[in-house]
Amino acid sequence: MIQNAPTETGWHLRGIRRLCVSHDDVEVVQQCIEKVAVFCGLQLTRVPRVKDIEHEVDATS
């Protein structure tokens, strides 16, 4: 995510949601990563949010 890679970030977001980590908890993790990016002088402008990939998560599998 810190590399501003949208496809790979989507994979990781879906993966952590499929491990039954709550939507809210994943959002907090993403916000922490964004804070690290700001500290490093980077902008994450291309990465999806959890809400953007939620429809792709099948929690029953």
C-alpha cells in the first residue's frame, strides 16, 4: 500500500477481510499506513478503501 499500488492494495484488503478481520479494523490499519506515508512524505492517491472492495469479499469461503 505504501507504494501507492492500487491492484496489490486491493488484493491485501480483500485478503485481510477474508480472514474475518472487521471492516472497521481494516480501515484503522489503512489509516495507520496512511499516517506512515505522510511521515515519509508520500501521498497515497491511487489505493482503494475497504468500502471499495467490500463487494468482492466472500466471507463464507
